[in-house]
Amino acid sequence: EQHSSVYDTRRQLASWMKANAASGMFVVSDSYIHLPKVLEENGVTGIKAVEAEFTGDIGSLDAARKAGITHIAVCKNNYGRFFESKSSPSSSGAGIYSRRKNFYTQLFSQGNLVWSSDETVGGVINKTIRLYSIKELPGGQDAQL
């Protein structure tokens, strides 16, 4: 089903990508964005898009770049839990939690924010989304997470 709301931030991202995507764009996105499906529904072609439950599972920004990834799209529904004071990992999930939080922290400090939206009207389809370019990062090499 195609989302028709002007407040659908995923659709707004797809429109921006259709107008601004460079040849060879390869995006990994958090699961709440459903980017491959949204791009298809909105007629956006020529962009390789892969969905991960958490983009924080791909390792480091350097590893992502070496894999050919040029952009990372994140959703507050995914990354927000790592930055809330009341959120903490279970004892069995501490390693995964730390790895994901470190990845998002590195992305926010070193990635180049090229597009973002805020959930100004709320709802299921109006999510806070950020799109980062990771083609060029400060200092050349990234610290391993």
C-alpha cells in the first residue's frame, strides 16, 4: 500500500533521494524506515537499499565504507532507545547494546547529515529519520567499534 500522507517522512526521504541521489548510491537503513519497500512504492530506481534491524549491527563506519556503503539512514524508533536515560541493556545483551550505541554515536559525530525530518505531527508514518553520507569521514580512518 502506497503511503499518501504529506507527513510520511519515509515518502519525503524517497522524494529527496529521487531528486538528489548520485549514481552508485548504496544505503543501509534501520528497519523502521522500510527503505527498500518505500523506494519501490515511490518509483525510485538506481539506488541499492538494504534494510537492517539496526544499522548499528554493520560494525564500524570504516567497515561500511569498505563494503561500498555510501549512506546510512537511521530512524529514532531504532536509535532512540540507546540515548534515553531510562534505557539500559540486559546482562545478556550488554555487548550488542554497547556495539549498537557506539555505532550510532560514531555516525552522528562523523557522518555527514544530508537529509533529516522530525516527527512534528506524530503517528506511525511520520518518523524522525536522518540520512548520513559516509563517503568522506574526518581523519580518513575510523576507530573500530
